[in-house]
Amino acid sequence: MNIGEAAAASGVSAKMIRYYEQIGLIKPPARTEAGYRVYSDNDISTLLFIRRTRDLGFAVEKIGDLLTLWHDRSRASADVKRIALDHVDALERKMRELQSMADTLRHLAQNCHGDGRPDCPIIEELAHAEALPSCHAPAPRPRADSLQNFRKHG
């Protein structure tokens, strides 16, 4: 099948298929005499595998590791499990970071009058970025009682 058919069958765009080939994530497919790519059922299975791993948020490097393990019939399942659990840890860390950012913005919005006046604690805090918690480490939950309390304890 051609690249358009492979894209439709796998749910991976033709552009991404070319990219995966370019970076070596997938092997170059067979080609016709005219130079068109021809994909086999095995190629489609590989693309489906890649799509499922991307849907789970794996980085391209880890997808390569998982593809290698998938093709290695003598693999240790512990190796696959380690990659999966490392990814779970990274996802959970990112969830905590996102929750911290949402909590900070929610707190700032609660302290903004949202009226026609120019005074805005959200803008004030954004202008003083050192007062905002880093998104690289979980921040303490902001207190909802006042902006002054946030500046002191947040």
C-alpha cells in the first residue's frame, strides 16, 4: 500500500510517517520503480505500535526503545515494565506541576475584582515572576484568603 493508505490504516499522518523514517524510528519501506513507498502489513503494525505509544505520551526516544524490545523475542519483560513505570512517574510529576499552575492561577483569579478598574493582581504577580512558584517543583497549595497571604506564603 502507498503512504496515503498506510496513513489511513495506521492513523499516523503521511508527514509523520516520513519523519519517523527520516529519524530512523522505522526502516525505509520498499519502493516501486518510480520511487513510491510501498508499505507492508508489518510496516502498518509498526506504525500502529508507534501511534499507541504516542497516544500514551511516550517520547520518540522511548518509542525507539520500546520498538527494539517489541522486536526482541528474548527481551525481559522487566525492561518493558521499567520503561512504562518511569513514564508513569514522569506523567504524575507533570500532573502535579500542572495542578500547581492551575492552583496558582485560580488563586490569582479569585483575588482579581474582574471589573473595569486597571488594578489587577494577576498582572501584578505575572510582572513579579519570582513570586510565582516554579513549575519544575511542586509548590505548596496557595491560600485562598488574600493576595497578601499568597505573597507571604505562596
